[in-house]
Amino acid sequence: MIQYPLPVLGFCAYSGTGKTTLLTRLIPLLKARGLRIGMVKHAHHSFEVDHAGKDSFKLRASGAEQVLVASRDRIAWIRETPEQRQEPALGDILNTLDPGCLDLVLVEGFKRAPIPKIELHRQKLGKPLIHPRDPNVIAVATDSLQTELVGDVCRLDLNRPDEIAGFIAQRLLDQEGLKAGTRHLRALV
């Protein structure tokens, strides 16, 4: 397991399953419980967070290896990694976050990372389940009513983000400990 001072929970699934859609519904529910959420998303391709014509883009394109854009509302950090030949390791990426400002880190992608994960599964996509090959999957959120589909792994309703938020709060977080300013990760297995 990756060591980090906060609970880290991954969401893994095949493309098209709805990971981002679920997370955009889940994050407000967790925030309503008083949690400060960090998010790490894996991208399988080169991507732009600053766009052509913007000052940050011009500065990066001119050769700056790191660009930090700051305002009173947000800070964005862009770091070029031309020397990197492999995908970044989740453990290294987590070290860029400030754990003092967060209670929980959610991770989209990084399917093979050794962290607790909730697998998302839509039966109509016809894809195999991930959890039989990944011992770090602690639950499967599915749209299937077949409980035998997930075996002995906890089954959650993919279409009920409130149920998934409750599972996260109950299984991963000690809510009272967070309110008291101490973080406590419950037993995951």
C-alpha cells in the first residue's frame, strides 16, 4: 500500500463507465459531510490546462519548466516533464498535494496503484470485473442487481452516490476524529 498521511481512495473502471460523472456527484456529498477533498486524476495523453493565448501558456511555451499561476481564488501548478519516459507514479504525485488542507484524497485512474479502490462496473459494457485480479478493490459500485456478480466484495449501487458517500464515511473515515482535528483511517479489510 502507498503510505500517505491521509486516507486515499481510488476509483477504477474501464473507459466509458462514468468515473468522472460519479465523482462530480460524489464530491459535493462528501463536502456536505465537512470533508476537504483532494483529487488526483490520471490522463492517458498529453493535455493542456492552460490554453493557447493565455499568459501561462505563453510562459510555458517559451521554455519555463514550471509555471505557477495564482489568484485569490486558486493556484495552479504546471510542471513540464520531458525527461519522464513512464507514466508518473501515484506516490510521487500525492507528494505534490498539501495534506494539511485536506481530509481525503480521491484518485481517478491509476488502476494498478496499491491503494484501496472502489471499482465501477456497468454490466451493459460487457467488460470483465477488475476486483478478482486486484486485492485492493474494497467495493464494486455497479448498476447490476445481480449480487453474485461481485462475490464477497461489498456491492454498492452505482446510481446512488449518496450510498457510496455513506460507505466512504463509514468504512474509511472516522467522522468524529476529523471534526476533532485528528485523522484516523479505519481498517480497510
